[in-house]
Amino acid sequence: MSVIDAYLDALWLEQGASDHTLAAYRHDLTAWQQQLESAGETLLTPSSERFSAWLEVRREQGYQLRSNARLLSSLRSFYRWARLYGHIASDPLANVALPRVRPSLPNTLEEEEVERLLLAPDISTSLGVRDRTMLELLYACGLRVSELVGLTGDAVNLRQGVVRVRGKGDKDRLVPMGEEAAEWIGHYVKTARPALMQDPTRPALFPGRADKAMTRQTFWHRIKAHAITAGITRPLSPHTLRHAFATHLLNHGANLRVVQLLLGHSDLSTTQIYTHVAQVRLEQLHAEHHPRG
């Protein structure tokens, strides 16, 4: 087993890293290993000067500061593990300066735009009821799209008003869904879901083809189609309603740690980006409406 494979196995066993995360780490480590081997060095005996030179090449190739910062973070994680388990005596990248990255603010929607998006599906059809329910739940709970499409019927408790979500690292969390989303789920389960499924005993709450759970790509195409119907022209991302959920909670006075728990963030610093979004919005409102703005 290579040292890269051993490290990725440790990430999976100890941290429950997802397949996507493991693939990203493998890509970074393999690219770094190739750089080293072309210069006659190995993954466990690199020079810090070699990495600095590679960063400069990447800058010339058009890689952004954020991409290089993520790369260095990945490699540092590997070398911390390698030192801990005795593969190296010291971290060769310990003194390499991490590029300073200005946090980019996520795309989000105004509350009025969210309302228009929620109203876009044609609820006279079973597909429209399904899409409306999915949008309501996505916004009410701040779910990732992958979490939404992965829901099973037994994950929803209408009596208690909560949904059990399987997040990153296969960690479960309970998220309150609110009355509106709960009403839509109840309506959907009684009316639209039976009409959309040939075998109602299959576990997927929101079926796509052949009674299987809908894919993230399919639902993302549905969101974009409904955004056009709603007249929303600003750029959207698969996380747009998740961003709106967090930003609107903070705008209405929610505690940052509560938002962290609802989003399933393991680190509060990840959630803090939304305080910047809320601050930017306040500054815009002040500039637009204050007589001396």
C-alpha cells in the first residue's frame, strides 16, 4: 500500500471523509508527487523551495489564490499525519506561508425572490407538488442538495416537526422543518408521491426515475427551470437556498452557533461567512435608504 493510500484510509476511518473529499486529496497529493519525482525528490523528502516554485508555476498557469491555498492546506494535512505516524521527522511545509485569501461571499436570494421561487412549480401536477415540497424543505431546513435527494420516508417525523439528515462524514442531525414545510410534506406524501412511484414501499422520499432517489443533477436542473419561471436572473448555485436559509436566519437575529448546528458545520468559522453576507446587506440598505448614505 502506498503512503497516499494509507493516508486516505486514515481520513476515511478517523474522520469519515466523503468520497468527494478523498478524491480531492488524492488529486492534490498525486499532482505534488509527480512534481517532486520530476525533480528527483520523493513525497516524503521534499524541499519547501520546491513547493514555492510550484506555486509560482501554478500562478503563471492561471490558478487562483484560493486554489493554491486549498492545495497547501491539503498537503499540510498529509504531512501532519505523516509526522504523527513516523513517516517523516518534521513537516517540510511548516514554514511555507499560506496565501491570504479574501473570503468570497456566497450567492444568495432576497426573501422576496425565495417566495417567487417557491411559488414557481405548477402544483396542479404531481411533479409540481414534488418540486414545491422539495424547495420548501430545502429552504426551511438549509439542507445540502445531496442531503435533500438522499432523504428516505422514515427520515421525516411530521408529529415532532423534524427531519433526520445524513450529512458529511455520515453524521446525522435533526433539523426542525417548520409548519409550512411540514404541511407540504404531508400533502405530498398523501397525494403526489403515490402517483409518482410504481412501488410505494421503496425508501426514496423524492423519487426520480424507476422509483430511485432523484439525482443532485436532476434536481439542480429543476431549480434552474423554476428560477426562470420566477423571473430570477441572478446567478444561482446548488447551495443558493442553503445560503439564503442561513443569511435570512441571521438577518432576523438568530444565534450564529444555532445556525452552525442547523447547517451541520463542524467548524464555526465555516458558518461565519454568513455574518459577512448579512453585514454587506445592511450596508447596502443603509446606502440606499439613509439620507446621508
